[in-house]
Amino acid sequence: MKSDGRIVVTGSVAFDYLMTFPGKFTEHLIPDKMSRLSVSFLVDEMRRVPGGCGPNIAYGLALLGERPLLFATAGADASEYRDRLAREGVDVSGLRLVDDLFTASFFVSTDQDQNQLASFYTGAMARARELPLSSLPPASIAFVVISPNDPPAMAAHAETCRQNGIPFLYDPSQQVTRLSGEEMRNGLRGAAILIVNDYEFGILGHKTGLSLEELQAEAPVVIVTHGADGSAIHVREGGREAETHAIPAARVEKEAVDPTGVGDMYRAGLLRGRRIGASWPVAGRIGSINAVFGLEALGPQPPRYTPGEFLERYRRNFGDVPELARLFG
């Protein structure tokens, strides 16, 4: 990743409605009745917190010393959210607020095993297709994050990156159920990085018909996250033989409170690591540390930590490495 220019983060801007179910979803799902599913879960509590993949990743980058540009759409009800992101170090000059739609909303229930059931209301995210990435000077961009968003916008952003030689990360994650196999094949074509979780990887492979090796022919770095089992970074770059880096999850030191947004924190940490020139194993571990701070907080954007807290957490988990000296510099 170039050291000059800025990281541009595209993706949904949303309010997250977080609910907690005091049992286990799997205990109430009957396998031979799944063809006619009708079940309701009585939740104990609900909170509304600011979220969305775009701001989550941008905020996670800002925690680590970046000043990313958030390039997305939200409703007029997001003005306070925009101002808070600005105070946290995110460049919000690319966040367009529309007057006639509410900000997108994410409704998710989490059970005792950290399993989640979720729904997403598009709202102002649908206007992202009217915000072309081509309106930004290509020379000013070091890297683009294409995270879950309005599908036409995701496709247009990827095409703009390809036409202008801008490296990008393609992250269909929550949109794998909405996007067709052809749409995902087109989206990931030419990406520097493709990232999904293990369940989404299964859907992606089924819909596109592509194996890991075939995916790497389009995106040389394929990252699959595995929750508590860490992540796997599959790399095939520069004509070298493919290699896989197994990245362990960081230890939970307080309490696993909420998995919402943990993947976004991982993405932010990994990208910041690559930005400072860290190897894939070190960048992945920076992602793991960022992710566990998210897991220990309610909502997708954890409270700000100090550089010292982050560095000490890294060293307790993975030991010291020279790249840490550049992380907050």
C-alpha cells in the first residue's frame, strides 16, 4: 500500500439496534421444520448505537492514527453522528446527507453463544450509487475499501478503481446473500484483497463457483476470518508460491460483550498494519488486537484506547515486533 495519499472507506452508514436474547437460538430451531420457519425471540434489552461498515472501519483506522476519508451517504438524522466521527479523526467531507430518507438501520439479536440474527433497512444507503468515486482525484487515493453498501455503488466503485489503477479491498460480507455470483465475480476482479468470514466464504464459493485458487487468480490476497479461531490470510503475490498465514485471535481479557462490528475492527487493524509496511502476519495480528477491543465493548465502535494500551495488549498476546514503533507515529 502506498504511504502517500489517503485511505478512502466506502460502505453503509447505519444505526444499529442491538438486542440480547438470554438463550440460544439453536435450541429453538427444529431441523425438519426449517422449510416453514416461524419463530419469535423475546429479547431482554435493546440499544441504538451508531454503526455501519463504512464508519466502523473508518473509526477503527482513526483509532490507530489514520485519517481516512469516509465516502458514503446517510440521512439527515445522521448529522450528530457525522460530527462525532469528525471529532474522532475521520475525514467526513465525503459523507453526503440526504434530506428525504432516514439513515440505514441494522437490527440484530445476539444470543448467549454470540450467534446473531439480523435484518438491514437500506434507507439513505440506496443513494450511494449517486456518489461516484470518480469525483475524487485518483492521485490523492492510496487505497479504497469497498465494504457492504448499495450493490450498484459497490460495482461502480470497483470499476472506478480498476480503470484508474487504484488498489482496493473488496468486502461483500453481509451482502453475499443479496449479490449474485456474477455480481461478486465482477466486484472482486482485480481487487488487491478479498475478505469475508468463513460462512460468507462458503456462500461466495457456492454462488461464484470459484475455488480458493481461482479466487486468488482475481484477488491475490484472500482473507477468511474464523471468529474465535482467528483468521487465515492466503497470499499469492509477485509470482511466488501461494502461502497461508494462520493468524490467532487475541485473548479476551475483560468480557466478550458484543460481536457486532468486530470484523470491521479487524479490517481496520489489518489495513493500518499494511499501511506502515508490516508483513501479513504482523498486520493480521494488529487486526486481531483491534478486533478484541471491539468484542469487549457494546456496539461496533469501542471506546478510544491509548496507544500504550494497544501496544501492551499486542505484546502480551504476540510479543514485540519492530513495526509497532511505526503504528501510532
